Amino acid sequence: MQAAGRAIFVPQGEMVFNQGEHHDGIFIIRRGQVRVYYSAPSGREITLAYWTPGHFIGGPEISGCGVHMWSGMAIEDCEIIAMSRVTLQKLLVQIPPFALAIITG
């Protein structure tokens, strides 16, 4: 699975993805922790979750081409696998257990 994506390093305090940006896949956390939050029109940030190694973030637009509905920030140095929408769709068809894992997630 790791070979299907692109490894990226995201330093603590940097953004993995931003609310409103074009969406093209998911991010799998290999090391570190990511805070996912929603920025309200008032400017208030509402934390949705803290994600750790083994989790994927950046959904639910895993098969579409929408925009991120929330943001993800590294709260510690992170190693992340970025998996494009096209690659993700191929893997979902080729590896049924992977598809079930994504659905469960």
C-alpha cells in the first residue's frame, strides 16, 4: 500500500491540507499526530479529532473532486503517505480487504 502513495514529511505546526482546497485523495498517517478541525465563518476553530499512525485523513471526498470541508494540521512532526484519488480508486477495486478497511474507517 505504501508504494502506491507519495511519502511526505509535514513538520509540527504545518498544514497537511486546508479547508476549501481542492480535494484529490487521502492521507495515511505513518508517524506523528494530526489535528483535524473546522474553521467557522466567525473564525472559531472546532476540533473534530486527533488522528494518529494508521489512520487516514482527508475524506470523505475519496472518490470525488470536491474541496476539503475541514483542515488538518500536524501537531507533531509527521510522516504521511499521500494517495491520489485515481490510485485510491484502483486499490479499492483490486484489493477488497482494503476497500472494507476504508469503508470501516
